[in-house]
Amino acid sequence: MRIQLSTDQESLKEAKIIAIPVFINESPKFENQLIKDFLKDNPKFGAPNEIQLLFNAEQSFLLVGVGEKDKFDFETCQNFGGTVSKYLIDRFKDATLIPPESDKLASDVVVYALVLGAEIAFHDPSTRFKTGKEPTKLGGLQIFLEKARGEDKIAIKKASVVSLGINMARLHGDLPPNEATPAYFVETAKKIAHDFKLKITVIDEKMAQKKGMGAFAAVAKGSDEPSFVVALEYTGNARSKDKYGLIGKGLTFDSGGISIKPSSGMHEMKYDMCGAANVLGLMQIIGELKPRVNVSAVLALTENLPSGKALKPGDIIKSYSGKTVETINTDAEGRLVLMDALTYAQKDLNATKLIDLATLTGAMVVALGDKITGVFTNNKEFSEKLVKLGETVGEKFWQMPLGEEYKDMIKSDIADITNIGHGGSSPSTAGSITAAKFIETVVEETTPWIHLDIAGTAWDLKPTPYSAPGATGVGIKTLVELILQ
């Protein structure tokens, strides 16, 4: 979609359709008798995402509610952009949009939010597989500002880049597991590396086993699909030794293995690779924005399936860190592939700050539902910064406890640790915390680390004002801000 800024008042007169935000109990700044008459007859109009199309012989006006002005924030603005885009798609070739005015958000932030919402709204996974359904179209969107600053133009460019990365991650999340295999991810990673001149390393299953990645290899051996650990490296500041390590869990399908899951809802386990998909999207964004930082990504790509070769309950495996793991439940496989990926990021890539994204535990969904992502960390300052940045771009995070009192719950009598917590009132007691505690065992004490359990937020089967049902790309917007800073 072509998006551009305009300060030309005459362009408003020529526009075929103008999208106008309406706050509750406030008249829009754009003056028109048709709009005045409608709002006089409908004084309660303005609830978030409420829409009304008005038209006369010359022009059409799309009124979109944005709620109460004192509650207006980044997410409301993003919803406004998405609502406009969704309504206009396939109805109009071009449109003009008037951004909401805010006392709390700078104009470039408003522009960034609404362009993100408008661009993300285009992603519709059903167009790929439904027979006869064409991709949605909208030719151009003109954003009208009385005064345009350089920052506003930069915001459009940034939003376009970020939304492309988010939609790429969502596309991979929404693909069926027979298409989005580990090998498919490798090809996407190679393309991103080629397009943005990133260093790429691809480790196959045999190489991983030879290297000592016993935890990853133990999960991978149950599948007939080739499995891989992939590293992408971006160097934006060769003089600095600081380096972000982004780790993504990439289970392209998770049946639970020998500890097989119930059949109800198992089809959603195609989303168990959303951590890896979101990290891939981030690397695409970083490659295009080119910040002056160093970032490495590690993707652990495999399937978790039952077979004659599969990991068994009771098996003891040796991880890349040297720690041995007693496997109590093969459905707790995500932490196994993550522990080797995190070790690789530290040992081989020299990452100094670690962030992993993983659809790790059902317990996280029980704790926080599908609106807030759980945060676990060994560095409170690091996590607080992430949480605050999330608030600025409409993503919600909540820091969970990770005290030493949980350490005994992953102790094993015959190995260093077990892959599932025990010792509470039930085997699932503190499930998300013990999973994070397990991962923490391979993180060096002096290395700041954040674990994002996105099990509840990685996909949403209900549509939002700016996204179709399916993968969400959660965390990407926030991590972009963290890395850019």
C-alpha cells in the first residue's frame, strides 16, 4: 500500500473518501455540514472502532470512533488505523485519513501507530488457501497533517518496515505444519540473510548431535522432517562487544511426543513455532532499519512427534551446556531445545544480553490469559525497561516471580535437573515458573536474560480491529523499540 503525508488543504476537497476520528462528546476538527448533522442526531457516537459511512454527491466520509480523549493511547490509535484499513479494503482505491489529535502522543507516534494498524490489517491468512479468494487491496492512503515534520515521514517508513516484519512472522505462524516445516524456515532465514547481508549458520541434526546439542537432538530424533539450529548475525557496531541474543522456539508442530497431547485443540500446535517466527520477523526489521547495535538470532527448528526413535519419558540426555536432564514428560520439549539454543548464543555467538520467545507453557495461559505476556528474568532493570517500552506501543507484559525457592522443584535424583517441575500440590504446580527456572540453569549469572512466555499471546483466534484471527507477532513492536534504544 502506498502511504504518504499531505499538508495540502486542496487535497481534502479532491479526496473521494476521508476517514475521520471521532472522540466521544467532541466534535471532529474536520468541519462538514453532513458530519455535523449526523453527530447532532447521534450524540453518543464515538465508541472505540464504531463506524459510520456518510456520503453526498461529491465525497464520502468514514467516521470512526476513538473513545474518550483522555484514554486515547497507542493501541487506540493503532485500532483506528486498522479499522479504517479493514473497512476501505476492496471498497475504495485510494483514501485520505485524518489522524486523531492527542495531548499525550507526539504526532510522529500517532502516525507510526495508525500506519502500523493500517498495514497489519492487510494480513489475511485465508486468502492463501481458500479457493477463489483474492488478496485484499487498497491502492493508497494519504495522511493529512496541517504541519508535517521530518519525524512524521520517518514514522511512516519505520511503520512500513515493522509491519512487514510482523506480517511475515504472522504468515509463518498461520501456515499449516505440512508447509511451514523446519526446512521452510531455513529457506526464509537464508533469504533474509541474503537480502540484508546477514551472516547465517545452519546446523543440521547430525551436526547438532556431534557438537553436543543433546537436548535439541533428543527432541528432533522423533520426527522424519530434517531439523535445524539456525543462527543469523547482524553487526551494526563493530567496535562494541555488546550483543543481543534473540532466541526463538521453533516447534513447527508439537504433538507432545510420547507424552501425547489430547486431540482436542492439537491442530493449534502449528503455532508452537511462533517464537522463532517472531525472531525471524525481528531480524528482517533490524536488517532494514540498520540500528547501530549488534544482534544475533538463534532459531531451534524441529517437530515433536511420537515414533520408534522418539525421546521417551525416563530418558536422560546431556545438553550443550553440559547439564544432564531427566526427561519426565516429552511434552516439556520446548525448554530442551531452548536450553541448547541459549547455550549456543552465549558460547558460540558471544551474546551479552539474552531474550527468548517461546510458546512454552499452558500454565501461562491459565495465569495471564491471552492478553498479557509473562516475563521472567534474572535482571529486574532489564525486564522493567522492556515492560515500560511495551506500554508505549500497546503490548502488555507482566513480570512473574523466579525465586530460588523454585529451584528444588526441578531437581532430579539421578540427573542434574528434570524437564518438568515437581514437589508442589500437583505436577503442574508453578508450571510456567519451573519451566523458566529450568531455562535459567544454562544462563550465565552475569548475563542479563529475559524469557517471554508467549503461549497465551502468540495467536488469537478472534479478530481484532487491526488483525485477522491467527498469529499475532507479539513482542516484535516492543523488541524493536528496545533494540533501537
